[in-house]
Amino acid sequence: MMARRRPSSRRRTPKKKKTVLRTAKARGTAIARSLGLSIEDDRLVGGNVSFVETPNKGGDLAPRYLVFHYTAGKSATSSINWLTNPESKASAHLVLARDGTITQLAPFNIKTWHAGLSHWNGLSGLNSYSIGIEMDNAGPLKKVGDQYQPWFGTLYAEDRVVLAKHKLDDEPRWWHAYTEIQIQRALELAQLLVRHYQLQDVVGHEDIAPDRKRDPGPAFPLEHVRAVVLGREEEEREGYEVMASTLNIRSGPGVEFPSVAEPLKRGTVVVLLEKRDRWHKVELVKNGDIEGWVHNRFLAKA
């Protein structure tokens, strides 16, 4: 159970350039074509998709929203086992594994139990109004020596974590990183579901239950996904602060790429252009002509 915190005010950063958004839309369309998912009789059809029915469901659903979650579990398999266990009294429509495979637990026209006590846009009890996607991700972590540990004890290396401040919290902390294929498939799923069911919005559990939940968390680019899927410009770009004494900014997402400018100093503020599991593409706030890739381990939300 996550500790309750009061929502903090959000610092505004400059609006994202339209050219960035158009590039993201084109990328999302290409992903959708390559993976070839579709919906037939309220079931997902396509490559790396399976169906395991959960007993934790009930009632007809005419969805209006899409809600993203993280599982906070050890693996996709363990989470599927839990969400199909009658004793859990919990479920979701889809579980998205770290390798991109998808398991559907209930048809999209049947209510699942993923939202709990929740409110959004004047509605209460979002189970009755939304499709839920659970992404295999451990959630928040604590540092143990040179590794990072979730509540269930598994240790992760530093290349699988992100230091970031949740929009509802006051201080940054460590989070389990999502994989690139997870983010790609999440984007495709959101595009498909919004289009098929004419959904009104794409939100996180943290949005509909901010007093209780922090998922899918700051390691997942929810604002970017929402903007791409709904065809909107992001109202604000995420601002990050450099936490290392110096940080190389490179022409591509890896140490094999050359630097594009002098190393960034501690405290330099950048804004996010593209998020990946280990590397982020950023732009300098005080010099919009400089953009490049930095390792996300050395960034914290401003």
C-alpha cells in the first residue's frame, strides 16, 4: 500500500513543438501497422496475444476511458495468476509483459476490477467506465548498495531503474524502468482502443485515485502517449534536472554516439523530447538549439 501524499503543484515548462508531436504520431502509426493488432467481438487479436479468463469481473461495460497501471509484481506471469485468483478480488482487461506479450483477462465490454475507489471528470467508480491495462513493472524501488529493490525483494541493476519525481510527490526516488517494447505496445494498444471504442481520455491510476496510487509512475511517458493517441499537443513538457557533476549529451541513445555539446553540469534543466528505458532525448531549456540523448539514471524531475 502506497503512503498517502497530498498532490503538489506542477511546474510549467514550455510547450512541446508541433514537429516533435508529428514525429511521434508517425512513429505510433508505424508501430500499429507492424504489430497488426485488431479487436474482434471485444477481444484483442494479433501476434503475441493470448486470453486467460479471470473470474473477477461482472456486468456490461460501455467504456469511456483507458486507464494504465503498473502491476508492482515480480513478473507478468505472477500478476496474471493473482488477477485470475478469486481471492484477489482484482483484475484488469489486459496485462502487458516486459517482452511485449499481451494477455487479455476479460472482453472489453465486461467490467473488471482495476480502478477501485476512483473519480474522474465527474464520475465515481471508474471500473464502470474504463478499460484497464496492467503493465509488468515493479514500481518504486529503494537503493540497496549498488542495486535497487522493490517490495518483493528482487534486486535490479542500475541500468533497469530511473530516478524521477512523481507529479504527486515532493521528492524524487527510484523507479523500475519500462522496456522500449512495452512503451511501444502500450502506445499501439491505446491507439487501437481509443479508436475502436471512441474513448474520451487516456489516464493513469494515479490520476483517478491520487490519494492512494502512484501508477503507472513517472518512468512511463503517459502524457506523451495521451498526446499522440488523442491528437493533442502536450500542455507541458516534463522538466528534468541533471544530478551528476557532469553529464554527456550525445547524438544517439548510447555511449557509442559522440557528444553534441559540452557536458551538462549539475543543476542544468532540460525538457523531455523522447523517453526510452535507459536513455532520454532532451532539449536544453536555456538553449533550444541543443538537443541530444542522456542516460536517464542521472536525471531527476525538476
